[in-house]
Amino acid sequence: MVLTELSPIFMNKSFKNKNFDNFKSENLNWEIIQSEMKNRLGLDIYESWLKKIEFVEEFKNYLLLSVPTRFIRDWITSRYLDQILQTIKSYKKEIIRIEFKVIEKKENNDHIKDTFDNLDNKENISFIKDSYLQYNRIDPNKRFENFVIGSSNKLAYEASVKVSENISHYNPLYIYGGVGMGKTHLLNSIGLQLKKSNKVMFISAERFMYQFVKSIKNNDMVKFKEYFRNTDVLLIDDIQFMNGKEAMQEEFFHTFNALLDKGSQIILSADRAPNKLSRIQERIKSRFSGGLVVDIQKPDYDLRKKIVQKKTSELDNLYSGQIKISNEIQEFIGREIFGSVRELVGAVNRIVSFSRIYNKLPSLAETKSILKDLINLVENKVTIDLIQTIVCKFFKISKNEMLSSRRSRYLVRPRQTAIYLTKILTSKSLPEIGREFSNRDHTTIIHSVKTIEKLKEKDPVMIENINKLKNQILYNNKENEI
Ligand code: ADP
Ligand code: MG
């Protein structure tokens, strides 16, 4: 798809004045553009849509970018293309159009790896990314009250509350967990709470690093030290990014000790346990483990559902009661999006964007399409064979019986159930499903799906069986793998 320029050249003055001389290189730096898009279009739109855009190649006067699905491509081009182009042009005015290519991604956590690779290779990028963030900025929206608690994050939550009530109770407090699990949210909540009566410093490890390097360059180390050693509460997010930065670790170690000595509270977050941190000095790791170490696990279904409900009702309030996402869709999101809370929140945001723009709620089929890139992974894993195996086991029949043409009652129901589950859990078409069930006609498939849907309406046992089977199919197979 080729899209040409829609608006005149646009130069963002305030942006131009900033000191990005180092980066006025020949080629566009996509991370900078993304960061700027986040600024211009807002975090919600960025997280839900624009973050998915990847840089592919730069040509003389146009850019080739990729997105994971057609739906996202169409959505982005119909709504944000103009602003994206403007943003790009403010860095490179030669670019007059953008081409999008759909590249489906299989690996869900590729981006995590990319982040690490980038940090190792191009350290300066983190400086740019961070230069948009205010120093020591605490987000007033990430509070304890809107942190939803479940079994996977309860300990981390409780420890955070405890530290906020009583400094030095656990010192340091070290919270770890995968990307998008709520670590920053918790650190932020602690910061908000303690800010009321303490001097609080909340900073990402990347930013700490940047400040450190800058003060060395400017001969300002004394100030740097004073600055950090003066706080009552130091919160450092994503500490894993300190890996391999020896000089900085050295300085950090001393700051850390100085703060502990004077009774200041230190709270750290990381993507892994202290002993798993790579290229970080042993003595630092052991300091990290000296207080309380808690982890946040992946949310279970129960928590996912609660988070979806909470987010939906928050957004509903925000838009004066106009967003009523059906239970069916809420359940669908809770069931299908199991990677991280961030993805869950992103999914709800997308549904809300959709319903605000089209003035209606998406159907289940539309929901699947809107969230396709987030649920792809699941779809790939759930095969018809798996469904048949699990259903046969559940009803204690053999696969031969299920696939036979016999119509005894004890075989018909399980067969229809398996067909129904295939329809709702995979993206297979009716004829495809028919083929996998011994070449049954697609009308038989429709009939089976309808029969089960009807039974579900009035038969609680049926509902329960279907739910059990769904869980077995979805979770047996995927829940533990990321
Ligand atoms: P991390 O720092 O672990 O990568 P974040 O704290 O940035 O994750 O969380 C990602 C998103 O999910 C944020 O919008 C955050 O507010 C939200 N979030 C995470 N956990 C919860 C929770 N338990 N309840 C409500 N929102 C949450
Ligand atoms: Mg974070």
C-alpha cells in the first residue's frame, strides 16, 4: 500500500531546539521517531497501535515500515498516517510518503530481546528515549487504589504497601517480574505515597546511567552524588539495564551504601531475580538480596478478568458511561490475552477505540480481528488435533469413535462439542473444520455449533463442561510456556 503526503511540511519548533545534534545522522533513528509519536499522539494510542510499527528500510524519499496485521495497517493508515508522516518529516523532510508492509510475527517476546540488543549496541538511544521523560516524574494515575490484586502479584503489592507505611521495614525492597507485569506501577504507587512526607527520587536505571555519564563529562560528580545521596527514598526502575556498566555500578554501589547507612529506603525493580542479573557485580547482587525480594508472576485467568473489568469500568467512567464492553468480550480478552497486564490493558484500549470510532461495540469476530496480533500465538498452538484429543479424553471415547460416522448419542454430543470448540478456539473455516472431522459437510458443522450454543443457553452442565474443556485446551498447552 502506498500512501502519499497529505499535509504540508511540518517542523516542530520546540523539538528542533533540543539538543539532538548527535543524532542528525544520515539515517532515521526509528526509536526517536517512535518516542516522538508517543509524545504527540499520547500513550494510549501509542501503546495500542503505533508501537507495533517497525522500521524496515529507508529509501530516497520514502520509508518502508511494517505492522503485524492488515487490520492494524488499515487502522493506522486511516487514522494516524498524517501525524506519523509529519513526525517523520520533522526529522527528515525528504520523506514524503510511507509504505506499510504486513509482516506477521510469531514470537511474542521478540521486542523484549530487541530492547536488550539495542541497549547493548546503541547506548545513546536510551538517552534520547529518556530525555522526553521528566526527571523524577511520578505518574499520578498509577496508584495503589487502581492496582488490581491477584495471587500472582499479592506479595509484591503487600510488600509495597508495607514499605510505604513504614520506611526501612524491608530495605532494599526488590521487585522483579517480566515485562508489563506491573512493576513500574507499584514503584510509582510507592513513590506517590511516600512523596507526601519524604524526599523521593524515582528514576529508571537508564536515566540514572545517563545522569551519571553526563555529570562525569561536565565535571559535576559532586553534584550528582549529593543529589542522589540526599534523598529519603530512592526508587530505581529496571535495574537490569545497569549490566556491564562497570563505572556506573561502582558509583551506584557507593550511593546505595550511603543511602542505606543513613536509613533511606531503596526500592528496585528488575526483570529477573538478583542472582540472575548478568554482568552486574556480585557484591551489588548480594546487596540487592539483603532486604526483601518479591516477584510478580504472570496473571492467572482470575486476575486477568478482574483487570479487564476494572479497566473497562475506568474507561466507561472516563467516557461518561458510554463504553459498555459486553461480558462476552471481556471474557474473551481475559481468556485469550495471557502474556502480560500491559497487553491486557492494550487490548481493552483497542476495543474502546473501536467502539468510540464506530459508535458500536465490536462483535466477537471483529474483536478477534482487532486483537489478532496479540492472540496469534494462541491460535497457532491450538490445533484441531489437540481439541479432539482433549474432548475424547474428557468424554472417555476414542478418537476413532469421534471421527466415525456412527450416530449414537454418546458419540454425537462429544463430536458436536469438539466441533464447537474448534470453531471458537481456532480461526479455521467451516469447510476446513469439516475436513478434519472425517470430511463432514460444512452444514453439519454449522448445525453442531448451533446445537451446542442452544444447549449452553439452558444447560448449566453444558456450560461447565465447555468451560472446563476450554481451560484444558488453552492452558494445558500454553500457560506455562512464556
Ligand atoms: P512493568 O513495569 O512490569 O513492565 P507496568 O507497571 O508498566 O509493567 O504495567 C503495564 C501496564 O499494566 C500499566 O499500564 C499498568 O498500570 C498496568 N498494570 C499492571 N499491573 C496491574 C494491576 N495489577 N492492576 C492494574 N493495572 C496494572
Ligand atoms: Mg516498567
